Amino acid sequence: MGWFKRAPEDDFNTLPKRHPKIRGIKRRTLDMIMEASKDSYENGHEFAAVLRARKDVIHELLMLPDGGNRGKTSVMVYLHMLPIDLSIVGSVHSHPSSNYYPSEADLDFFGRAGSVNIIVAYPYNDRSWQAYNRSGEKIILDVIG
């Protein structure tokens, strides 16, 4: 029925999957995401940006033209306002709670926003973020440098 076999202890429905093209995120980029999320949280807003990659590593944020139309419990992202830029691989946004799981609105957005989408959650540290593919499945990103 298939060409590949997997170990019986692997549950591919719950384990994060590595994205085949993007393998990691630069430490300085992740730190910038956390600081921007903290700052937005302290000002009563969510944070959002798009992610740029060079080769297979996310290395930069592209800030949204209108700041993402931020609110206390949501952020609106207008993808049509972005420049045509083939280095954009996905999005990042913050949640004001400790929950970094995607909402239905997040899942709908992921399908249009690129192949890697990151959610960061309060308290905005190394243990409060998760990357997802466009289908909302968890993926693993290495933190590099």
C-alpha cells in the first residue's frame, strides 16, 4: 500500500513535521519577533509580520504597510498590500494568551500566507512559539546562530 514504512511509535498526525524547504530561523530574527510581540502586548495589541528566507533559513521580517491593523485580540493582515517578493515564505503573529495553537481564522489565513507560519504566545520566550505549515500542521524549525 505504500513504499515507505514508519516506526510503530511514530504518530505522524501529532508529531511536528519538518518543512521540506525551510529548515530554520535565525536566532536574531526569532529574538526580534519576541521583542516586537512583547512590545505590542504591553501596548494592548497583537503583532504581525511576514517572514523572509534566504535559501532555507528565515532571516528577516517584513513589516506590514499599515502595521497589520492591530487590535487587542486580533490583527488583520492585507496580503494584497505586500510587494511581489519571492523571498516571503510565510507569516508570524502573536497571541495575547499562552495559547500558541491556531484558531480557525489562523488556519484559514495560513492557506494563503505561505508555507511557514509562526504563532508566538505570552510570555514570548523560547518555549512559547510554534511553526505550522499552510495546512495548520506543526513543523520543526531549527534556531540557527
